[in-house]
Amino acid sequence: MPKFVPKEVVKQAKEIDLLTYFMNNNPSELVRKGTNTYSLKSHDSVIISNGLWHRFSTHQAGKSAVDYLIKVENMTLQEAVSSVLNRNIDTYIRPQYSNENEPKTIVIPEKASTNKQVIEYLKNRGIDEEIINDCINKKIIYQENKTNNAVFLGYDNDNNIKYAGCRSTNEKRIMRDAKGSSKEYSFRMLGAEECNSLHIFESSIDLLSYATLLKNKGYDYTNQNLLSLAGVYQPSSNIEQSKVPIAVQNFLNKNTNIKDIVLHFDNDIAGRNATKAMIYALDKYNVYDIPAPYGKDINDYLCYSIGLKNRQEIDRYKMKKEQNRVPM
């Protein structure tokens, strides 16, 4: 292919998303992680989900196979387009994504006879033991039988389990959603009394960390609405087209009294971009950006505040004030 690639040829190549590319050219490279989610054997930090890809180790993201080949495989534009168009675009077989709105039957992980390992894991992450036991008693956290994973549950209005997020309690940091989980019912802790505000976090651990910080400062965490997104929010490349995450939209639809929304996303590139998009998408509400003052996330800051981590361990994520706050 010549060095100059016509715009129409580039546009044609970019019609092929990354999952379609690998399914048709190198399917053995794909590792299935969930209903619509895959990773790659050669790059296990790359997650492909519903037409988008994200490389968490470098915070690179995109949609098309061309973008991936340029950003991750370091190809030139010409090489990437050539690789995608090596076969006739009309012969590509495109994957069929399951409809996220279809009714799902969740496969709930088997409960262990004890929660000892989960309790110890959460305590080592700085989470207050009283809060841990409160969650266990409310049946929103338990220990999985076979793996000893921590399982974080979400319920619908009829008290049916609709979401189960599993997180390893060892150094492997494996995270997955149970088969059939619906993210609109992701892990949350709701205020005992009517509350007009909602606090949103990327992960269950950050949510529990914030509850612990509140308790440590003498506040009653049970009066707050705390919601986890069960993973980083991937906004649209065009911020004006960004949508509200389904967990947040579901909560707001059922809690019309909410006026104030507080975002506690990570201090990395993905977290800052997600914050910008959420502020735009939630323009009907009073939205506040309050990330961790120090560290990558709320749990980092909690561990620092109670002495589990020193300042040097988390200072690499410290950001200047003008970078740390997204303009309102």
C-alpha cells in the first residue's frame, strides 16, 4: 500500500472493530472473560467489550482495530490499514453482541461456610471491621466457596439478587462479574433515611473505603447513598455523546429526590476522563468532583490516612490542584 492512504480507505478500515478483526484473522488470540468481554493472550491488560477496547496498563483506548494496531502494536497508519484490509471488508463476519436489556438469569457463586478470609482481606485494605460485618449481616458481601473470592451483591426492588461482583482475596487482583449479572443493580449501600445526594465510585472497595473514612471522622455512613459502578466508566470519545452509566441511570430513575451527585473517581487518566464525561451527562444535577486528595483512588487515601501506606507509596499519583479538579 502506498504511503499516502486516501481518507475514504482509512474510513473503510476503521469500520472494523477490534473483536471483529481478531475473530476473523486470529481467533486463538482471544480469551473470553464474560458475555461480551474478551482479553488478549499477548496483552492481558487489554479488555474488549461491546465494540470498544481499553488497555488498562497504559490507559490507551479506542474502538477500531486500526486504532489498536497503531497504539498498541506500534504500526504506522499505512501498516494498520493494510493489515485490516488484507481481506475483503465484505467478508468479515461480525460478532453478535447480546442485548444488555434482555432478562438475565444470574449464576450466584456458592457461599462458603465462613467469611474469615474476606474479612481479613477487607481489613488489610483498611476497611472498618464494623462496616464489613454490617455488610455481611445485610447479605451484600460474602465469601465464595471454591475460590474464597469476596462477592459483592446487588438487589432489585423485590430483593432479588441481580448482580454479583467477585474479587480475589489474594495478590492476583482478579475481578469478574458472575454470569448473568446486571450492572444496573451493582453493589451499593443506601441511606437509612431519605437522602438527596448520591456518591458514586468506580469500585466496591472505594465505596467501602469512603464509608470507613466517614466513620473515622465521626459521621454516620448509613445516612448516605453510596453506589459503585463495578468498574471504570468508559465515556464516548465525543464527550457530548457520553451516556449515563446504567447503574446510575437506574438509581436516579427510582430515586427522583436526588439533587446532588458527588463523583469519587480515580486520579488516573481514565478516572479523570470519566469524570469530565459524567459531569456533562448529568448536567441536570449539581455534580461535584471530589477524588482522593492523595493516591490513585479512595482506598489509597484511606490506607495512607490510617497508616497502612506511607506518603511515598501514593505520592506518584498526587496531582496539581488544577489537574485534580475538573471545571464545573
